[in-house]
Amino acid sequence: MATGQSTAFWLRSATHGAAINKARRAAITVGTVVGEDPGAADQPLSPAAIAVGKVRVDVQLFGTDPSDIRALPAAAAADLVLGYVGDSAGNETHTLKSVKFHTFLGQIDLPDPDAPGGTISVWGVAGTCQAGAEDTLATLWVTA
């Protein structure tokens, strides 16, 4: 997946230290962290230095139980394991390492996979993987 792209999944299950009740959908986005030194105010337009190359993995998680979703930003960082419908309706998982949820997204309506043409109200939360010095994209996001 290219940097900045997002992949969405219908969930069968989700855990973040403990099971997340009624988790329905997740979206994972891979991006790049850019560090910039603007330099002195009287320098030309370009920054003095730019450091690029750090990977950022973000996730948005949506569920129909607002209590479980609202509790996530207060929880400590933990691995987020998403069980989803894979190829040929098989059970597959994505594991995102050391996710810290930080933003409550509120309520939105999503298409209901169980009732085509209808919608369901879900509540969302956003989080980010906390990478260690040894981590790469392959260790932050593992698919099985």
C-alpha cells in the first residue's frame, strides 16, 4: 500500500487489551511524518532542513456500542487486533502494534452490510501506532 492510502474493513471482532463490544468497521491509513526546521525568519523561502522518512500508521475504529468506543481514548496503548472478512469470506486478522487512541470522532451513519440499502449509526475513535526505534511498517502492521 502506498503512503497516504487507506484501507477499510468490515469487522468480525476487535480487541485492544480486551474485546471491543460491537466493533463494526476500521480504516487503516499509512502516512509519513515530516520534520521541518524553518530556519531564521530572514532566510529565503525554503526551510533550513527537512527530515522525511518516518512512517505513521493511523486507525479509525467504529462500533455500535458507544460506551466501549468512548472508553478507548482513556485506555493505555495496546496492540489492536482486528478480525475481518478476508478473501473468500475467510477469517483474517490485522494486528496494529501499540495503538494509542486519542480522538473521539462522534456518531456517523455507515452502510449496513447486513441490510443492503440501509444504514447503521456507529461511533468512532481515532488512534495512532506508537513506534519504537526498532519498528518498521512490517512490524507495526501485521496481517495473518
